[in-house]
Amino acid sequence: MPMNTKKPSRWSSFGATSALAAAIAVSSLSLAPEQANAQATPKDTVAIAIEANLSRLDPHASTTWNTFRVLMHVFEGFVAEDLTQDNVEQPPIVPALAESWDISDDGLTYTFNLRKGVKFHDGTDFDADAVKFNMDRMLDPDFEYYQSIASGLMRWMWQDLESYRVVDDYTFEIKLNKPNIEFIRRLAMGGSGTPRFISPESIRKHGNDSVETNPVGTGPYKFTRRSIGELTVLSRNADYWDESRIPKIERLMFRPISEVATRELALRSGEVDMISSPSPDSIDQLEASGLEIVSSPISTIYMMWVNFKEEPLKDVRVRRAVCMALDREGMAEFHRNGYARPATGILNYGGPGYDPDFKDCEYDPEGAKKLLVEAGYPDGFETRLDWTMGGGGDVNTIGDAEWIQRDLAKIGIDASIESFDNGTYWDMLGGGIREGTGFMSVSWGETSFFWLDQVIASNAIPPNGFNAGYYDNPEIDVLLANARSSTSESEMLGHLARLQEVVANDMAFIPYYTPVAIYAMQPNISGFVLAPQHWHDYTGLVKN
């Protein structure tokens, strides 16, 4: 069952708002949900307030979990995750547009047996030629409809690719140049590009850029309209190929409301039916007003990228001092009101290799001061924290920065804070940490370790990825390659354990907490399952 406690027991087992909102904000503050039904959404519609604007709607070029929460209902790939279970460590992989697949004995050839009778939302057929069109679009610079953004963005998916081909109308073959133990799971991932399939005919007819305004997939919901910064609407696909998953709700409306207090007021007033990421400080009050709370641990880690180009931070003693200065226990317990636990290693909860007992450093401010003296900074130094105002799953990220700022001040490091909207911030991260900034931070972590290929590999140094601090250790590249090509889970976990040690020894990244995911919703909403993933399946929603 969904959990609504401050500290879910699963921790122990794994060691721009509308004028309406402004007008009703004051009067609705103390209203229970049933008192605000004048603003209620239609019976056949579920309105969901999300944390930030969506990015590109092109699945091959999209970024952010927030965006993938929408896109995963429009587009599908070979496989998917079963997000209908909340009592698992990792969502299981299930067939999607591939009914089944065969893997050669050497682990290099994948033959996908495609589902017959599937239609894109424009009525055209899904088949092996449609798959090849999409593969060419992601991978072939000479293809007429090549999406250039996908090349760098999706290196995590295709870096081991040798070739691909149509075998027959409903069989497609992919060959790798080396085994990849996570290949099938990676096919289900998103948030940094996603290998899902767009209608070829829609692109031929309307042009390559039309995906942004007319995204056409095969999923359980169809794209209806988008007003950037205000609203994105999906409509039920009554002809969806999986009859058991045809949505019960006619329309999903996604409303970006970045300010958490305004998001909560929209829920209280009845302007929306659900909100993601309410403030941990508001949970008791929301429950007391009759709203439902669903919470669960999630495979997210908040961490700081360290700028190896900044003079003080070139010294590992300084980087270690920063780690030792952070009171991560206090941050989780008091700043996050218990809806988090300290993160002390780069392998995230819910992902392969997670070890709750691993610690990159101990909290020791006095020891941190001594390290700064040894490194030649007895009086500390000045730096800057570039921070995001938040995206999918984020709440009060500036409060995180202020907590870190205070901890650093205690050891003599004077850190200013500059904040940016989430879209701008991701562009900055992809361009590398700017001069004068010591640290940037976003939430990441996955149920696969593919994200590490984007974050810590040397070939992910900008502009080729999100290794924004310019961390360059050849051993990391070897360990990532060995982990991908492992022939057993135990072998993979051994490489990942060593990788975590190396990153901690280098103090290349400084994690600080893993949050509990939280949704709040009207009492007449049911059928929502908060699986251990950054994105969620809304097809089972019911509105009573």
C-alpha cells in the first residue's frame, strides 16, 4: 500500500499559476477540499500541478524527469517499466512495443519481435520500418530527419551500438560491439532523451520540428495541446493496443506551478486534483484538511558537482573539507522534516550497488578547518553556489543551498548563491560550471547506472554530457565500461563498488540527501501508485 509516514519503513529494508489561483489563494487557505468545489475540475479530468515547466516534447531531445512523466504516456519503446507496484526495490521490465526479444549467447545481438496491430495516434502502422526511422533519427547524421541533439544527449543509450537493421516487417535487430548488462533496462529509461518511437508519417508530413507542437506516439494518451509555461493537456487513447491499460480518465492536465506554496493552495482550492512535491513542512496540515498523502522512497540523490577548474578546489583536501563541513544528518532531519535520509555515496538508493553503510566522509567541521589550513587556506576562501529553483521532484531547493552556505561559513568558506529557473540551469550544467562558481547541484540517480555515464565519465565533459565539474579520472572510464560489459550481476556490482570508492577518494561529487517522494491529492482521487521511480503511471487514476 502507499505509505504516508514521515520516515517510510522501506528505508530500513534497504539499510506560473493562473489568475484564478491568485484570486482564491487567501480565501482558500483554511478550506477543506469539499468546501471549495466551486473551483473543482471536471469529472472526466485530472489536473496535476507539477514543479516546473516541461522541456522539449521531442522524446529524442527532451530533458528532465518532469517532462518524461508526460512523454511516457504519449510515446512507447521496445520495453517499459511496470510502475503499478510500490512494494519493489526496482520496477520490473515488461514488454511494450516488443512482445518479446531474444539475446544471443555472446550478449551482442538483440532480436526484437514487434507487436502487431499497433497504430500511432495518427492512424499509421507501427512496424519495423517505423523503428528504423526512429533509430536513424537518433543516430544517423546523414538521415533527412536526424535529430542532432539526440547524438550527445543519448550517448548513455547507444555508446555500445554496432549496427541495427530491419529483419522483416515485425522483427528488428540491434547489434552491440560489446555486451551491456543493462541494455534492456536502459531502453525503458527517460529524462535525458529516451529511445521511444515517433510516428514517421507525422514527421514526414509536418517536418522534424513538428514533434514539439504535434507529438504523435502510440501511448495510452494522445497529445491535445500545450500552452508553454501554463498547461499541457493529454486525451485518452480509446484505441490503445493494451485494453487492460486504456485510461479511465478522459483528460490529464499538467500545470507547472513552481512555487510550492502556490501549488499547495491550488490543491486546497480545488483548482487541481493532485500536486507533486508539497513541502515536507505542510504534510500534517494537508492531511488535517482532508487531503490524501502518498509518499515513498525514490531513487533520487541530491549532490554537488565540484568545479575542478577553480583554484582552491583543485586540492583534494579542500574538496574533502567541504564534505566534512556538511551536516547531512541535520539537513535530512530538520530541513527536510524527516522526509529524507543523508546520502553519503554516489550510488543512489534504488539503483545497482547501493550501500547504505558507505560513507564518503564523516561530519567533522573542526577536522575540515584543519584540512583547509594544511591546504593553505587558513582564512577560507570565497566561492559561489549556482543553484536551480527546482524541477521534477524538487521542493525548496534554495533552502538546500542556504543550509550548505551556512555549513560552509562555519569553516570559513564564504559562498554566495545565484539561482536560475530549471530549464536555464540544465543548459548551464550541460555547458560546464562557469568560472567563479565552485559548485552546482541537481537531483539525479536512477534505477539503472546509465546516469553515471552522463555525469562522471571523461567523455561526458561538456559539451558532450553533464560532467560539469570537469572531473577526469581514466579509472572511472574503465570501471564504467567493465560494469556495462559484466556477464553477471555480482561482477557488475564489484565494479560499481570500486567506482564509488574512487569517486569518494577524489571527492569529485558531494552528495547530501536522498528524498522521499510525496504526492498530495483530493480525497476523490484513487488508483495512484507511487512506484520507486521518478516518473509515474497515471493510467490507473480514478476520480470518484
